[in-house]
Amino acid sequence: MRILFTNDDGYDSVGLHAVADLFKSEHDIAVVAPDTQKSAASHAITLRPNVLKCREVEGYDYKVYAVSGSPVDCVKTAVSLVFPKPDLVVSGINNGRNLGSDVWYSGTVSAASDAAHLGFRAIALSLDNYNSTVGEFKKCAEFVKKNIELLTSIQLPPKSLLNINFPYGNPVGVKVAKMNTQMTFFDEYVFLENGVVSPEGRRVDTDLLEDNDEYWCKRGYITITPLLLDRTDYAVLKTMNEDGFLL
């Protein structure tokens, strides 16, 4: 299988190479990832007249390219120029969670989303801990390797992807769960001085509802959530009428 690996933590991320290393001997692989940390880049892209730099990085057992752009730029650069027609695009393993509303901001999930948008099968991987060891990342990577045939056999509709989150510590099982949409993290921007604005944030004390990714991952389960790119609210769409709008 031909597998493209990417992320938003940078081309030299421990989590990225923990999973790529397990597939290098049996698959045709390449890493194309940002040259610096790009967390929370969401679906940003570089537009002309700006340009990107793409350089090959030595010292790995497979092709590694560092791109001076966003995670989505990396996917577009890869499939257009340095690693076309992958059978699978894997984004991660991210250093930190991508549960619930995190997916709106996540560069990791957005890289996989863009791959899905371009017509490629895509999986996003994240570990719910921000100071993980190499061994912890490798445990997550082993799960992916053991289950790669099952994960790639899942019948997904066009323009959709799988978002997988690993709990910190030893998982107690696997849950297929919907995305949590409750507010669990409150973003607040405050003025410091001289017009300087500081983005602050705090956890919201929320009783998580059962049967969503955040609920189960916090209880020790690996969560797998299929995500659609189509954000249309079809229920409301059916109730709307073009009549009555003023031109």
C-alpha cells in the first residue's frame, strides 16, 4: 500500500515517526509535514503571491519532506508533486487530543479532511496527552498497524474520514462514537497592555453526555469517529423556502 504520513506538529514529531516507522518495511511510504509547529492551523492554506518551500530531509529510512506551510499545504504539495496517488493518508499521531470541537481547529484533522476532499482515504490519529513518551506513541501506532486492514475496509461515503483518539494510559477497549458538541473548553481573549491581546482558555465543568468521543476517551477507550465534510443542516434545509426574501 502507498501511504502518505503528515501532521501539524512538524516533520520531526515523535508521534509522526512512531507510526510511520511501523509501515516502512511493508509499504511504500513518505512523510510530508510542516517545517515548524502548526497546531490549531485548521484548514488554512497558502495563497498566491505567497510561495512555499519544500525540502527533503535526510537521516530517515524513507522520504521525508518539510514544507513551510500549513498541514493542508503539506497534503496538497504531497499529492501534487512529491508523493502522488496515495492509497491512504494518515495524519498524526498528534501530540494531544482532537476530541469533540477540537476538530474544528485541528491541523491534524484538517490535513486528513483535505485528503478526503481530494478523494483519498484518510485517517486522523491523536493521543490525549501533551507530554507523551516515544513508548506511548508506539503503543498507539501498534494499534493502527494491527487494525490497518479493518480500518481501510470500512465503507465510508465520499468526502469523509476517520478520526481516532487514543486515551492516556492503557486502553480498556474501543468505542465507535459520535463527535461531542458540548462546550468543554472556553476560549477567552483578554487585553494585556498596549493593545496586546492574550488568548486565554479554561476547561468548562461539563457533565459529558454518554456515547460521544470525549466521554469514552476520558474513560480509557480508543474512540473512532467517522466525520463528514458536508456541514449542511439538511433538516433545516427542508424547512427553508426561497419565497419571502427581498431582492
